[in-house]
Amino acid sequence: MAVIDELTKVFEEVFDQSSLKLTPETTANDIEGWDSMSHVTMLMAVEEHFGIEFKPYEIANLVNVGALIALVEKKVTQK
């Protein structure tokens, strides 16, 4: 399954929305309830789902879902 499909499942659970449509261009402004607290929860859920760990400097560069996809793909490959 593609990373974006897996992320969609995680986002649907974290943001309690069953029909989210993520695109690489999706940002926090596009999803109701995506604030600083839910951002941390989402990142922790992504780490757990994929069995990876983000560094603080990597998180700072996440400007949209596309950047998150690229980071997850990189981390999964490095496992």
C-alpha cells in the first residue's frame, strides 16, 4: 500500500474524520482540528504506524503532507 494511503488511515484516526482526502499539497489549514497539539499526536501516530522515529530538525521541515510522505519513505528505507 502506498505511503499516502497509510497516512490517510493515520490521519483519519487522529483527526476523527472517516473520509479525509490527503494530497501531497495538504497542509494543517486544510484539515479541521489540525493544531499544534494534534500535530504532535499525529507525528507520534505516524512514528508508531511505520515503526520509525523523527528527529526534531526533520519535523521542522514538514510544510505539507508531501514533505511528510518523503520523510516517511526515507525513514522506512533506512530501517
